[in-house]
Amino acid sequence: MDREARLREWEERAEPYLLAPSLLFLASYAVRVLIPDLSPGWQAFWGLVTVVTWGAFIVEYLARLLLSKHRRRFVRTHWLDLVVTVLPLLRPLRIIEIHDRMQRRRDHPRLALEARVMTYAGLTSLLLGFAASLAVYHDERLAPHSTITTFGDSVWWACSTLTTTGYGDVTPITPRGRLTGTGLMFVGVALVGAVVGSFSSWLVRRFRVDGET
Amino acid sequence: MDREARLREWEERAEPYLLAPSLLFLASYAVRVLIPDLSPGWQAFWGLVTVVTWGAFIVEYLARLLLSKHRRRFVRTHWLDLVVTVLPLLRPLRIIEIHDRMQRRRDHPRLALEARVMTYAGLTSLLLGFAASLAVYHDERLAPHSTITTFGDSVWWACSTLTTTGYGDVTPITPRGRLTGTGLMFVGVALVGAVVGSFSSWLVRRFRVDGET
Amino acid sequence: MDREARLREWEERAEPYLLAPSLLFLASYAVRVLIPDLSPGWQAFWGLVTVVTWGAFIVEYLARLLLSKHRRRFVRTHWLDLVVTVLPLLRPLRIIEIHDRMQRRRDHPRLALEARVMTYAGLTSLLLGFAASLAVYHDERLAPHSTITTFGDSVWWACSTLTTTGYGDVTPITPRGRLTGTGLMFVGVALVGAVVGSFSSWLVRRFRVDGET
Amino acid sequence: MDREARLREWEERAEPYLLAPSLLFLASYAVRVLIPDLSPGWQAFWGLVTVVTWGAFIVEYLARLLLSKHRRRFVRTHWLDLVVTVLPLLRPLRIIEIHDRMQRRRDHPRLALEARVMTYAGLTSLLLGFAASLAVYHDERLAPHSTITTFGDSVWWACSTLTTTGYGDVTPITPRGRLTGTGLMFVGVALVGAVVGSFSSWLVRRFRVDGET
């Protein structure tokens, strides 16, 4: 009980401070991918930022794992935490927990239910789309016969994937790029589906209210 | 209180009159994009129409901003008005407010809830698709290696984008064309999703009524 | 009142008999499109079938229009009838009315609500997909640089359009083919969306019942 | 009554044991497709596994058909069983019945409704996607002008089909491959639609609970 309480306390306190390394990690990854011809000094600096922030995630996860009483159960119930610790580019998926905590502190939610779902799902898919664009651009940039040669191509591909439009004028061809693409398709489809569904239900509610008054 | 009331009054009165410049703006943009080899006189005329109508939107927005008591709050709550003032091609998105006002004047809505959602979302996506076709055709027409060479190609691309089919046989390749395309994907996907959802719920309701009676 | 009653009676009686010419029309169109090198005799025969069945649709529509008291209102409330009379390939859309009438005669519907929606929307989209495949194959078959050269290509294109997959390996390039394609996208998207929605709700209901008992 | 009871008993008992041959059938098919240059001995062995497991399905179906009192009704109500007996690659679709039976034995379901729908629909679509990848790879591998030359291409195609993204960079071109593709589009679209819908409703419920407490 004592330990679990301490763990909860730690989680509540650490969460907002972990948002900063999450953004730092994404920034360092973005800089290293988008500016390949950095001077050696900057390259070392941003490499260090990547390693340190990733290290912070691992330390935080292990600390919580050791603090918890039932470690096996901790791993099972916090499986998303393990995933985002191993693949920090998926960190945006954890926004929902931060959002939950912030929401609880306020007394009255400011936004309607649909608006909150749209905000959460929209933001998460935007961040995931950006992370996937970076990863795919990194893998495809120098591959022979690749159609993704600029970061703009990669963002265009990510947008057409997230909305399931799938033009196919630019597509990843390397195995790692396609693995990222498959992940983006499934995760993105679900998130964008949630945005569309919430928008649709918000629209229906808006029209219903107008019709009745 | 006095000022806010005057603002409301202005909004109620100005709205129907602003529909005309909206259509005029779209018409002048369409003429200038679709008929590039106009005589200098007509070119100047339609250019003037574009400038005057756009100016009217800006004047109207600023007037309402100045009339409002809490200007900061006005900008926050009327953010869509700011967007459609800066990018008048997105004006169709404001139809919902005009629709709301017209609906309130009538006592009984003539159409079922689903039909109204479908009409609104369908009309908006049609107008946005037309505006996007024009903008993309304007950007892609003369770009080297472009696949969009006629206005028909552009409309075909817009339709396959709005329904998320995304054939990819014709796609924008210029940065501005792709920016328009990205916007159309996200806005369009949400609107068409609303149409499909409403149609589906209308169909289910129709079958339910038949089954029970 | 007398006239309206006679009109209703006519509609009730004529409906099942009109299913036959609908299928005959589709069959004659299919034969003429799929077997272009018919002997002159057969060509004349199937051409006659097309003309006679189409004529029957027009006669039936006009008869109902003349029998109705409020002709203007008849045109407005029966707009789908006008559409399917002018474009008989869209006849499958009228299945819903035949289905309604048959349903009313029975006391208890045999299928669950979702199953009925899925059956109706699935059948209609299959028939429309078949009609669109025929129309597109007819228009594209001999067009220069066309990618749709066999009826199989056309069916493959129609399937990838109806499900909004949109591979884009085969796509119509003629204006008429693209017009058909646009129609199939919008109508098909709505119908397949209804099928998916009903399937999803049926699945949820099935799991809910299992969980509660 | 006696016979029907015996049939039920048989079904309840045989079901878990039939999961093993289902997986064995899939494994033997996978091995024979993915490793075409097996030694003759292994080829004969895996061929035998395919034949024996398929035979087991047929025997089980016939046994149940013969045991049932109303054979005609059995065929009508168990049509899915007939389909998966003729095309054993579609076996994953029967998971729902096994799942149902297992669910009934437990007193309290461990997962929320949405999680169960997502698990079932997600698992089924994954298995079907794998089976379709194998079948399409088998048909397309040696076809002239085929774009699907490795199993990776086939999996990439199946993923982009299941999510209705449909890039179209790799697509089946043989009639049998396209038939498999059409089936995957329709079945997959419905299953993935169910996953997206459930995820969306779970997300809404999660936000609603947070907002109210």
C-alpha cells in the first residue's frame, strides 16, 4: 500500500516533467534526420540529446517497475508504457494519460465530449504522422528507386495514409519503411476514424439542438 | 450590452447579403483560373471583383471585431470567421451558420435530422471540392511533369480525394497543390464521413419503422 | 381521393411486374456491351429489348404522373423515380421500395434489422457495381491509352471503387467513364458505409448478448 | 431430440480439437507457398498434412450434417461452415463461434465489450490477411509483369487493402489473385470497420467517464 501510493505519487509528479524529454527526443530525432550534413559538434550534441532522453524514459519505466508491488501485473497493465519506452517515436500515444490527469484536476471540462475526443485523436495522429514521416524519410531517402526523396514527399505520403486515401504516387519500398507504413495505417486509421465519428456525432447533435429549439 | 446587441443585429442582417459576395468571389476566381486567356479588360474586371469581395469580407470581420466588447474573446470564439476571411475559398464552411439562422426563423424543420446533416455536409463538401479543384488546377496546370493538365483531371482528383478512394492516377506535385490536397483530405474526409454516417442511420431508421409497423 | 387511390393500387400491382423489365434491360445492355460482335439479327433483337423495356419505364412513369392529382408534388416527392427512368442503369436503387412493399405484406420480418440493412445495401451496391462496370467497360474499351481493356479489369476497378480502396492500377480516362466513376464513388461509398456500419453494430450486439447471458 | 443433443455435444467437444487442424492447415499451406524448393520428402509430408487436415474438416462437416435431423435446415443455418469447409483458408471466420463457446463457460467476461469486438475482428482480419497474402503470393509470384514478386510485397498489399488505403504500387494482375483481392476488400473492410467503430466508441466512453467523475 505504501509502495503503491509512492508509485502513484511519482507518476503524478513525473508525468508533466516527462512531456519535455518526449518533445526533446522528437526534436533531436527530427534535427538529425532533416539536416543530415550537420557539423560534427552539433551531430554529437543532438546524438547525446537522443541518448539522454531515451535513457530517461528507460530509467523512469524501470523505477516504476521496481517500485510496484506486483511486477508481473505492472507489465501487463502498463503494456503501452513498455511499447513507448522501446519505441519512443510512439510516445504521442501516451498523451491520453497526461490528458486524463490534467482533466481530473479541473472541476468542469471546458470542451464538449466530441471536441475532446477530436482534440485528443487529432493531436495524437498529427504527432504520429510527423514521427512516421521522419522515420520513413530516414529509411527511404537514399534507397535506390525510392519515390520518397524529400521530406515533403514523406509528409504527403503520411497524410494520404492517415486519411486512407492512399494515392500511391509516393510509397515506401524498403522493408523498414513499409513496416512503419503498416503501423501508421492501422494506428492512424483507428485514430482518424475516431475523429470522423466524433465530428459526425457533433454535427448531428448541433443540428438536433437547432431543430428542437 | 448595447454594443453586443448591435453586433448581433449586424450579424443577423449582414449574413444573407454576404452570401452574394461569397458566390461572386468564387465566380471571379473560377473565371480567372478556367479562362486564362481573357481579354485585358475582362481580366481587370474579374480581378477587381476578387479584390472588392475579399475586401468586403475583411471590412465585415474588422467591423464586427471593433464592435465587440471583448475583442480577444471574439477572436477565440469566431476563429472560423478569421480563417475564412484570410482564405475566402474556405467560405463554404460558414454555410452552417447561415443555415442555423434560417432554420431558427422557421417553426418546423421540413427535413428529417439525417437529411439536414446530409444536405449541409454534402453541399459544403461539394463547394469545397469545387474550390480545391480550382486551386489545384491553378497551381498544377503549368508545372513540369504535372499529371493534372485539364480542369476535368482536377475535378476527378478532387472526387477521388473526397471519397478517400485515392486512385493516384492524377495527383498534385507542387508544394502548394499538395497543401490544398492535404486540407481537402482532412476536411473532406470528415464531411463525407458525416454524410455516410447520416445516410446509414437514415437507412436503419427507415428499415426499423417498416419492421415495426 | 379516387384518383390517388387508383394510383396507389396501380403502384402496388405494377411493382413486381416491373422487376422483370428491369432485369431484362440490364441483361440486354450487358449482352450488347459484353458481346460486341453479335450477328445482326441478335443485335437487332437485343436492341429492341433495350428500347421496349426503357419505353415501359417511361410509360409507367408518365401514367403515374398523369394519374396523380398534384403533378408538381408528384415530381418532387418521386424524384428518384424520374432519375431511374432517365438512367435505367440506376434502377437497382429502387429495390428499397419493392422491398418495403414485400416487407409490409409479411407479418413478422424474418431477418434482424442489421441483416435487412446489409442485405438491401449489399444487393444494391452489387447491382450498381455491375451496371457501372458495364458502362465503364463500354466507354473505355476502345479509348486510346485506356487501362481498362477487358470486362475483368472493369469489375476489378468497380470493386476497388466501391470499397474506397482505389488502387488506381486501372482507372477510367474518358469523360463519360469518369462521370460514371464519380457517381459510383459517391453512391457506392454511402451504401458500403451502411453495410459496414450495420455489420459493426450486429457484431457489437452479438457480443453484448453473449456477455450478458 | 436425442440426435440433436448428440450433435450439440459433438460440436461442443470437437470445436477446440478442430482449432489444431485449422492452424496445421494454414501452416502446411504457408510452408508449401513460402518455400517452393522443398526437398521431395518434405514436400510430400506437408502435402499430406494439407490433405489430411482438409479431409478432417470435410468429415466433421458431413458427420454433423448426417447427425442433424433437419438436414436442409442444417445447411441453411450453417452456411458459413460449408464455406469454410470448401475454402479452408477462410477458417479464421469461424473463430467467432469458438469464442462464443469459450465465453459462455466463463461467468464474467474479463474484457469490456469494445475490447472483445476489437480483439475478435482484429484477430480475424489479421489471419485472413495472412491467408490472402499467401494465396495472392502463390498466384502472382511467377505471373508475367507481376508487381508482387516477394512475400513482403504480398503482405504490404494485404495491409493496404485491409485498411482500404489501396496504394496500388503492388496489385494482383491474375484473375485468381484479383478474386482473392476482391474477397479481402469486402470481408476486410467490414472487419476493420468494426475495429475502428469499436475503438472510436471505447475512446468516447473513456472520455465520458473521465468528464463525469
